[in-house]
Amino acid sequence: IGIGGIGMSGLAQLLCRLGYRVVGSDRDPDSPGRATLMGKLRGLGIELCKQDGEGLRRTRPDAVIYSSAVEADNPDRTAAAEERVPEISRAQALNAALDQVGGTQIAIAGSCGKTSVTGWVTSALRELGQSVLMVCGGFVREFESELLPGNFFSDGDPTWLVYEVDESDRSLVAFTPDYGMVLNIGTDHHERTELIRLFSRFLGNCRHGGVTNVDLANDLAPTTLEHQACFANLFPSRQAVGAVTPTGYTASAEGITVSVSGFGDVATHQFGPHSAANAAAVLALLGILPGLPDSDSLPVSLGAFKGVRQRFEVIGQAENGVWVYNDYAHNVEKIAAAVQTAQELGLGPVKAVFQPHGYGPLGFMRDAFREALPKILGPEDELVLLPVYYAGGSTSFSPTSEEVAAEYASAGLSVSAVPSREAATAEILGTPPKPGVVLVLGARDPSLPAWCHDLRTHKVR
């Protein structure tokens, strides 16, 4: 149920690989934003149907898999209850499927960057001659093909199983990987104390090894894991003795070259200071995995990674001269990293156009975002809030983007809200030609990338 979601579609591909017959439903399987994904799922032999219960009654599945985004009164869940079909959560199904594959499991956790790091670890391991299976929360460019959308990949007989786990629905604690990583702790789903509890429990579930950010060393519960390593951000908040640490980087049109303690210069195709930290995290993990080549080979392996769609993805230059970029950033930390990366391009002022990915998440980040914005926005930068993306389910429909924008503007911040994408398009492209960057931010909504391409090709009136 909800097979058009990034996590559910990745699981569906894994189940196909294991030989299961997979049928999937979605609220709007033929929407423009999902057309490519759905076409590839059909090409893999997955049958798609509307989310009205009829497909379930007709196919009589052995089990129904649902995610936390699917409410209890969903028509397919109602039909499953009536037909007495067992229900399995996505996390339970993914855990069981990975166990069927076999191999050594590596789970990537954290509030920011886990999708990019999942793809990066997979890419680096394959560059080192390893056989890998990946289930990812984004479309990794080097694993896209005519058959696969890019959020799932598998070699023939994988030794390593790399996947990301999610704290938003607390499902990360359902997994018992061999190796785990905690990148950071953000603010967009739960209070910090609850997140620390969840991430500590996740590390406690790991069998052999763990990698953590040195900034979290005093927060996360200690473990007795056999193999442990730390990495640091570019400017760690605490002394990073013994941690894999990025000490600086140089930027180019192709990506950044990061200087990493103990590894020297590491050339990448990624951008921004957060990518320097991600590179250190990948190297820290590779350093504790058994059976890999010597450490001299590890930095070179990071150069193969081509990135993930919607992770500071270059869309192109619009007719009025602005450059359009798309990023999946949806919490304070990710938005700050994306805006800083755009500023480093030197193309002019940054107009960050953010679509909140739910009323609950916007409420959680409301105060922290207001406090962080003076440091995020440059003197000529501005933030534009699109209407909140509503994916269904119960909600208070509060706060709205208009309410939050008005609060921020009254605090002297350069923030406004628009009632629609059409209004945003008119504001972005209806001005005289001038240099600058339009950075479209937001998660969950599959139509956002298509709108970014529309912005680039839109004719200025």
C-alpha cells in the first residue's frame, strides 16, 4: 500500500528480486510525478492498482505491507481486515526480506544525509570490488537504468546489504544490522531526548560495529561493540581526537576535494560542507569493515559516487538567467546545508523556495527554523514558503505556511509565503533578468522535481 513512496517502491523491488509476486496500490499511480517510477515498477512485473480495496480482493495476497504514512482507515487496509489478510509494517517486511538475502548488513541512520551516505557507501564498496545490495531513500544516479529507478540495486550474490533506517516512525529500532551508523540528530520529527533514546537503542541492536558523529559522543548510550569509529563534521563542536576528520575542502564545478585526517585529499562529485562530513563518515565506516583492501584504496573509492537525485541536483538555467537547483532538504539542518552550498556557487542571491512536507513537521521545526534563519540567509537571500504538502491522513492543518511566514517576517526575516506554485513561478520568473539561484526544497512530494524542470523551461512573459 503506497507503492509510489520512495521507501515502499524500494522494498517492492527487493521482494521481486526474492521471487515474490508483488501487487501495489497508490492513491494516484498515474500522476505526472510518479509516471517514470510506476512505469519501471510495471516493467519489473509488479501489478499496480488503485487504492480502493478492489485490487486486494481480486488478487487475494498472502500479506499486506503498509508504511507509517498509510492511515488505519485506508480502503486497502479496510479490505485486508475484511478478508483477514495479515498486515506487516514496512520495517518488519524489509527486515525479514534482508534476512532472506543473507550477507552482512549495514544500516545508515541519522536525521540528515542518510540517503546520500547509503548510496555513497554502496558505490564505494562496489568500487572496491565488493558485491552489494542497496535499498535507499532516494534515486542514486549511478544505479538508475532502463529497468531500475535507482532506489534499489543488487549484484548477483551480494556480500554487503546497505540500507537506510528511519527515525520518523521509530522503525529504526526494528533492525539488528551487523554494522550501524548514526550521522547526526535533527529536529523535524521528535524531541531531542526521544531521538537520542531511539538512536542509542539502534546502536545497541547492532551486532559487530558502529560509527557515530563525534559531536554525539556524550549523548548516545555507550556500546560494547567490537568495532567502533567516530567521524567529525568540518567544524566539530568537541575535540575530535581519534575521529576521521575533514580539515577543509576546495570547491570546483565537478565537486569538492576534501582533506581528511589520515587519508589525505579525497576527490568527490559532491558539494558543500555537509558532503565533507559525509565523506568522513563513509571513510570511518569502510575503515572498520572486515576484508576490504588496504586503507590507501579507500579514499579513491569515494570518487565514483555520482550522487542522488534531488540532493543539490542541478536543473539548469532559466530564461531570465537564474539557476535552478532542487534539494530534498526538509529540516533545519538540511536546509542550512543546501543554502550554504548554493551560496558557495557564487552565482548571486539565493531564493530558497521551501515546501514543508507536513503540518506536523512544520510545527516541530517552527521555533528552531526561526532561530537559525539569520545565520542561514545572506543579506540578499530570501525564503519563500509554498503551501504545506498534504499526503492524507489525520492532521490539525496547522500551522500553515502563511502563519509561519508572517511570524518570521514580523521578526525582521526576509520570508514570505505564496498561495500556490503558479504564484511562486510568477514571482521567480516575472522579474527582470538578474543573476541568482532558485533553490527548491522539500520532501515526499514526487511532483516537485517536475515543477523544477518547468521553472527552468518556463517562458518569461
